[in-house]
Amino acid sequence: MPALSLIVNHPAGLHARPAAEFVKTAVSFPCAITVRNVTDDKPPVNAKSILSVLTLGVNQGYEIEVTAEGERAEEALTAIAELVNNNFGE
Amino acid sequence: MKRYQGLPASGGIAIGPAWVYRPVRVQAERRGVQHPDEEWQRLEEAIHQARVQLEALRTRALATAGEEEAAIFEAHALFLDDVELLARVRQAIFEEQINAEAAVEESFEHYAAMLQALDDAYFQARAQDVRDVKMRLLRILMGVEDSAAAALDHPAIILAEDLTPSDTIQFPRDAILGLATVRGGPTSHTAILARALGVPAVVSVPLDLDAIPAGTTVVLDGDSGEVLTSPTTVVLAAARSKERQWQQQREEATRHAHRPALTRDGHQVEVVANIGGVEDARQALSMGAEGVGLFRTEFLYLDRTDMPGEEEQIEVYRQVFELMEGRPVVVRTLDIGGDKPAPYLDVEPEPNPFLGWRAIRMMDRRPDVLGSQLRALLVAAGQTDADLRIMLPLVSRLDEIEQARALLEEARTSLMAQDVPLPGRLQFGMMVETPAAALLAHHFARTVDFFSIGTNDLTQYTLAVDRTNERVAHLASPYHPAVLRLIAMTIEAAHARGKWVGLCGEFAGDVQAVPLLLGLGLDEFSMAPVSIPAVKEDIRRWSLSLCRDIAQKALELPTTEAVRRYLQEVAP
């Protein structure tokens, strides 16, 4: 199953607008996508659920791990990596 | 006298009677159900209604507070789409066979508790948002009035345990003298809203709400964070003099906003407001609006199952016209489409609602909708001596103007036959929001009295960028030279025919764009009421001749980034 690790550099962490954009990107792909807070070592949650993503409590500088499985999985990971690495378009 | 110390959240002094706000508490009772599918259907309907309510709050916040505040309600709407949350509710209803209320209560609480347990204040604050949305759904499911906030019918200082953003935005604006809450921090939504509304506020005040009878005199100091109840005569007198000082300062700022927007070399432009209803019109006037540049009428048509009657429309238009007392009011006729389905108008979900059967295009199959709106506008304006300016949305073809004008004539003739008084002043114009309209502006300028450029849509259609698609939304900039050239073309074509041009997108409220738009020759700037004082102030620091040079230079630049960089250089 394709997976990748990313560092969230946005000052808000995965909260407010970055969280909403993260989820919107995930929702635009058909595959199952999960995200995990590596820094606090929490179990993975559904990346398409804004509430689940918020409950991860990811702050600035935290490491997250994203996995994708199914149709267009690689493409989804690339899109998410791009979003996070481009600091959510800011 | 009692003295309480809280945290200052929004500056200013307020003195007035206490009004203790106790939100409607709805308690979800858990019971077993025989027909889970019926419960699920009730829930789906409630979610739909909640969405409509949130959209209305968002629009209201956009006009009275600003975009950042409006985003709060957008975030709330996102919770209603949450797949995991909905799966949890579904499971509770179908597997545990419990009622929708209990399923909502338990599922939302699950997430609220998890957020509350995080050790970061920002994440903890989201628990309040989740509960706000939960209460909204429960109130709808249990048929309880949306909010007790609207019950406030006299100016008062509002005291509450806590206030959700939905509560705060729903208090009648004129009735809020000040806000004090027992809970909440200076970065809470309520504090942000209070500042945007210009209302003094104090949070984290250890008030004993049950010990403060309604009507008790309260002094609230939003700068020091102090709240006094039943002040002594001496203290009250001191507070009153401080209040007068603060009010004088405020009046001065507002007076500035009420002065015309003249450039340093004496060129005057009109600064007007975008509104979505009567309340917004009031707010617009207090912020110094010289009229209305965009009156969105969609709210009359949403969240209902039948056409609004003419009487109902007339009443709303009349109220706005009366408030504006002869100032210009540009009314945009219905701009609805597949993104906001309204079955009674035959508007259905479409794969490309922004390229679909919407706005002026509905005139082919449903001329009755525009016809009835035009009649209502004429009647209301005739009763109130309004300076009515009717504006058609999404025009791309010349024959659309002809057909709409024929409907207007038809309405006018039939009203005249009934001896209904008609407005003395009437302009007929169009939005320029398609590249087609801008490119053919020289033809359109012959057939209409004015243009208003809708930069949000013009940008989206010119650059082929869906603003709601997060992966490309950042590309949608009105500073793109292609958009600027279309704006320049439109203004030039209109002026050549002696017609005026307004701009009613977010671009008009963007201080950075002021020299550019002045230089391009824009006659009217229309924006959210809150942006008016700042934009007026900015217009006053420029001279038209300098702006003309700036605009010419900007038009020659190759990229969005180059334009922005250039503007930052000339207007730091």
C-alpha cells in the first residue's frame, strides 16, 4: 500500500483552512486515504473526514503519514504531498 | 455595586440594562424506533435545513462582519458533510435502532469530547463549533425556534455563559450595546465577531448570571476588561463621561466614512455596498455607504417550495428602498442555478452549474420568474421614490437584453393600465461577468444604462478556474492581466457612450486594488459594508493622474505576480 511521510509546516498545523483543504483534496480521489499523527503516535484516521483529521491534533512541525489504497492511489498521494509541501497554497 | 474582572476582547465602553441570554437548551432523549429509515430521512431533511440556515448566517456575517467571520459558518457546513460522522449517526440509527436526536447527540459528542481532550486551545475551541452544529440539528429535529437571540428587542448589554458565533451574529445589531461572557477567550469566534461588529466585549468574566436580574444597570469596559453591576452614582457618572468620549471618537471615524470619497486632485467616485437584505442595508448606511451597488435577491427564493408572491417581494424591496432614502440601489435580478437547486423553479443539480441554466438564462423557459420580479421592483420603487437600477446577471448575448427589456416594458404597461404609480427614476443595466460581455462591451453599452463588473465570476470564466476547487483556486486572481484588460475594455467602451461602470466583486473592497481601479476610470466601488471606511480612506490618499499612469503600466505587465509586485512597490 503506497504511503508517505510529510512534515506540516503551516503555522496553523492541520487546523482551520489547511485542514479543510487537506480534506477537500482527499475527497476528490476515489481511493481510501488515511492520515496518521506520527509525532504523537496516534492511530490512522480517514483523511476524508474533517472531524477525524481535526482530532489528530496536528500542530506546526508535526510529522504525518498518509496512505492511499485503490483507484488513483499514487496520484492522490502526489496531490496531498504537493498541498502540504506547498504550505497549503500560501 | 459589584465589580467583576474579565479579559478585554473588544474595545469601547458600554452602559445599559443587563439582558441575560439563555440559549434554548434542547435535550435529546434516547428512545428506540420501529422504522430506522424514517429516522434517517428526518435526519437528512434536518441536515438540508441546517445547511440553508448556515448559508443565511454566512451571508449575514459576510455583510456585517467580513470574510474571515463568514468562514466560520462555512466550516460548520463542512461538518454536515463529514463521512465518518454521518457513518456513526447512520450506524446508531440502523443498528442500535435509536431516534435521530439521540444518534446526533452521541455522534457529535464523540468528536466534541475528543477535540476537548487535545491540549491545544485552538483544537479545543473546535469542540464548541461541533456542539454549535449539533444544537442546530437538534433544534431542527425537535422543531424548536432556531435561536433565542432574536428575542432581544431593546438595546442592552448581553450577559451569557458562553456565546456561539451563531448566537452572536443573530442578535439584532442595533440592540447589542456590549457583550460579556463567563467563558471564552479573547481569540474565540465571539470576540472576533464583536470586534468586527464594533461592539465592546469582555470574556472570561466570573459573573453569577442568576444573581443579575434583567434590567440591572451594567457598565462594561472593553479596554480594561471590567464589568460593573448596579454602579454607584459617582462611578456611573465617571463611566458616562468615558462613554461619551468613546462615542465621540467613534462618531468622528464614522463621519469620515460618511464624507465623500474624493481623490487628492478632486475626482469623486461612488462607494456603495453589497447587501443581501434589509438588515444589511442598515449596516451599510452606518458604515458610510452612498447607496447599494449590489442587492442580491436570491434569499427571497431559497429554502422554500413555491415562488415568492409579488406582495412578499414588494414588501422586502420597499423596506430597503425606504431605508436608502433616494440613494441609488442596484438590484440584481435572480442569480440562481444548479449549485443551489430550487425545484419549483425547475432548477436542478447540474454537472456544471456555473456554465448551466442559471441567472438570465432562465428567462427562456421561465419568463414568469423575471417578469414577476420586475413588476415587484417597479411597484416598490414607485411607492418609495427610489433611485432604482435594475441589473441583469450573467449576460453574454445582446438578445438577452432585448428580451429582458421586453419583459420590463410588459410589466410597466400592465401596471400603468392599473394606475399603479411607477418610479420616476429607473436605470436598466447588466453585470459584466463573462468575457463575452466585456469583449462586446461597445455593443452592450448602446443597449444599457450602466455596467457593473462582477470580478469574482469574470475571473473564474476568463481564467477557466473553478474557485471552489482547492487545487486551482489560487490561480483565480483578478490581478491577472487578462482580467485587468477586460475590465479596462469594459470601462472604456462604457465611457465612450457616456455610461457609468461599477465593480461589485471582492476586488472593489481590496485596498491594494484601489489605485488600479481608480486609474482604469471606475465610477462606482461596491463592497461588503465593513470594507467601506478603509477603502474610502485609501481613495483619499491618491491622485487620479498618478493612478492613470499606474493602471497603464499594470496593463502592460505579463503576469499576476508582476502586477501584484508592481502595486506593492507603488503603494506600500
